[in-house]
Amino acid sequence: MNIIPLKNKVVVDRVEGSKTTSSGIILQRTEEPDRAKVLAIGPDVDEVSIGDIILLDWNAAAKIEEHYIIPVTAIVFIYGE
């Protein structure tokens, strides 16, 4: 399915945080919040680019198959490199 977002919408996929430490200890709850990778952006979006890793308000997300569609205003910040 090819999803093309309209106006100020962004299509993202969830990127899970690490579930184990570098020494192999399994964590029940990670300290790192869930992140998302930007897959597509609408024509009115200029705050993020395709491929950016972001933190967002998941309450604003609508799930379509394995992807999520969010308004750009739900993005909290972009992770730097």
C-alpha cells in the first residue's frame, strides 16, 4: 500500500528502543522513549525530512497497517546525529 500524506501530515514507522544492555541484560522498561522514522511527508511540511528520527506524541497518531499518520504538530523534536 502506498500512503501519500496530505497537507501537514507525516507518515512514520515506530523504531523501538533497545531492550537489552550492551552486556546482554534484558530490560523490562527502556529509559529511551520510543522513536519513529519519517517515511513520507505532506506538501505543507518543511520541519522534517524523510529519514529523520523523531520523538512524537503517540496519542495523536492514527495507525494504518504497520504505519502511523500524524500531524506535524505532534512532533516533539528531531534526534540529532
